[in-house]
Amino acid sequence: MQTRNQPQQTVIRQMLLSSSQVPTLPLNVKAPLKWSGGKAALVNDLVLMLPDKIKNTYFPCCGAGSMFFEMKRRDLFSGKAFLTDKNDNLVNFFRVLRDHPWELVSMLDLRHARYGGGGRAIFDLAVDELHSDQSTDLQRAASFWIYNKTASFSAVSKEIRRNAYSDVFATEKDISRQAIRYLLTFGKMLEGTVIENECYTQTFRRALLDGTNSFTFIDPPYFEVGDGLYEPEDKEKPKDGFDFAKFSRACERLLGEHNLMVTLDANESSLEKLNFMKQYRHSVFYRGTKKYEDEQVAINYLPKFWEATTGMLNWEDISPDWAA
């Protein structure tokens, strides 16, 4: 049955998709997704502390990729980029966004025309398709984007579940036609990027072979909630915890061989795990919890003007004595 608005919606959709122009991202749009502990609010500060010259870049545990997209937007590296993560749906989304951005936008636009910019119906469809083994990669990518936009902050990096729906995020603003259109720009930025489903240790090995002209940024699960981020919905399933001792050893192997930046919470246990690096503490406001928390940024190199930059950013130097 055709409604009165369907012809108009079809015309609008055709107008949107017939234009070859990729929209310019507003400065406050940092990534195509939201993510638990994401760095969208911090990347403007973090990029000021990068190494002077960067060839290839590596982003293990990439999450929404805010740091990658900001470095790409500012043309801060000259070689290849590697985005890696162990989240199957996330990796599939980025691959489809890189390889088939127009098809993804077209599918999302059709769903927007049918269901509107948010609500339970479009969320339930997304959950059904993400759970179905009959869904195509394109359908899974579209559904993952919708799920990400309509689920709570705490749920987006965990297993797909129906009780993750959030009225706060399932709004016209979060799934607007303009937000869908911005995916074309993010897809353009991903061209030529290597996207792999792999553990951070595998990505570290790639980086180690690349030498000191390249750079790795990693934002691992935070120490106090690391296990919680990997808590399965089915309590009978084994929990996939994060081994911070192993992570510490992996970071230490990169010393002197590769440029590394790590963001992690700034509690005592976390600070001890990276006490072989230059460490800074600063306060971060998290949208999900609406609270300020202390976070550390650890680096194994010194960028130009680092003292002036950290002073401007109001970062506290908490490095061990040898690194002060």
C-alpha cells in the first residue's frame, strides 16, 4: 500500500543519492559511531601530542575510530592506516563503509523513509538482522549502524541484545538523513585503509616490523571495567577478560622500536602497568555516565614542544622519575 508521502520520499532519496558530492563533516562530528570510552571528545587534544613525522598508522582496539578519522581529516600521516578490532560487527561495518558506502547509505535511507529517524521498530529490525545468519554483509552493516545509534552507550561494544534500546539515543537527530549522508564522507576517508579482525597483539607485531617512522594508537578496555566490557549476555558463556599484564608486556616490546600512544584510566593499578612510558593525567567528561574521570595518556616518544603543549592542555606529568 502506497502512502501519500511515499512519492515525495522517493524523490528526496533520489536527489540525495544522485549527487556525487560528498558532504563536509562539521568539526564536532568525529566518527560514524559512538563507542564506550570513545575518544571523540579528546582527539583535538591528542593529535597535538603526536610524533613529528608519521608514515603508517595502526589503530588496534579501534572502536569507533575517532583518532583515525581526526588524523585523516588533518592529513597527519603519509602512508597506510590499519584499523583492527575483535568485534565482528564493527569490522564488517567499516569494511562495508569503505567498499560500498553508496549502497549502505541507500539502504539506510530506505529504512529511514519507512521507519523514521528512530524508535523501537527500526531497532528491533536491526537486532533481528544482526542475529540472523541469512543477513548479507550490507544488511548487517546497516543494522549495526542503526543499533549503535539507538542503543545505550554501555551496550554498543557488547553483544547485540534487545534490552539495549535507549529512548534517549533513538531520536530523529541520531538517525537523521544528514547523519546517514555523512557516512559517504567517512567511507571516502577509509579508502585504502586495511581493516582486519585481529587481536591487538597481531597488530603490534605488524607495527614492530614497520619501525620508528610509524605510529600506533590504542585505547584498550580500562582497568577497572576491562572484564565488564567483555561480560557476555548469556551468563553460561565464559567471560572473555582482558589480560592487562600481557598488554603491558606487549607495549614494553615496542619501546625504542616504534612510536606508541596509549590512553587508559588513571587509577593506581593502571598507572603501574605503563610505568615504563611517559605518563600524563587529565580529567575527562564521559557522555555515557555524565561524570568526570581521571585518565592517563602514555607515550614512548617526545613530540616537539611537548612541555608547552601539555601545559596548555593542563595535563599533569605523572611520569616515573626516570622519564620526568
